[in-house]
Amino acid sequence: MGMKMIWACLMMLSLSTLPVLAQDQSPSADDIVAKMQSKLNLTQDQVTAITPIIEKYSSKREELRQNMEDGTADRDSMRSQMKQLREDEGQELSQVLSADQMSQWKEMQKQMRHRPSSDNGTGEGGGSGGTEGSSNGGGG
């Protein structure tokens, strides 16, 4: 009976790690635009306008992540560059989105950064270290 329990636990453990491995991939630009379209009720004109912006910054973020993995960029440098990308992206998006849509977009970004990328997850095991509660910090 004990051996069955061990196997059951191992099975559950292996199945529970699959979503974590899949979360290593960032959402594609198309996924982001689709999510924005549904959550922010974007018009077709807005979708057309934001798509190249999202694509541009998604590829820049991916490039930064790749540099981090290759060891050509350190964590602090990457963090400050990511912050700058978010600010630049927000600046460009603010030319297209309404003030209300921008505040909703910022809230969406916050949620995406602080939990796993899958919407149906429980949020367990999301993230690898980092600094908790540093979103109000000022320095650099």
C-alpha cells in the first residue's frame, strides 16, 4: 500500500511541474495583443496601432532575456533595461490607448509580472527568487 502512495505522489509531482516548465516561455506578441483586445475593449484601429508596438517591445525583451541566459548581461543591468523598455512601451501605447485603458494595461502588466503566465494556474511556485514588494522603490 505504501508503494502505491509513493508512486501516486511522484506522478502528481511530475504532472505539477509541467506547467512550470511551460511558463518559461514569454507570451507572444499576438497573445499580448489578444489579451489587451479582450481586457481593454480595444477598437480595431487601436489593435492595428498597438500591434507593431507590442511586437517591437516583445522582441526587445526576448533579446534581453537571451542575453541574460547567454551570460552577456547581468541581472541588475537587465532589470534596469527591462524597466526602461516598459516605460518606453507605455509612452508609445499612451498615444493610442485612452487614459482608462492605460491604467488597466498597467494593472495587467503588474499582474503578469507577479504571477505565472498561465491564467488558470494557482499561482504556486511562480517566480525564482527576486525581490518581493519592491514595486514602490525609488532608487536605481
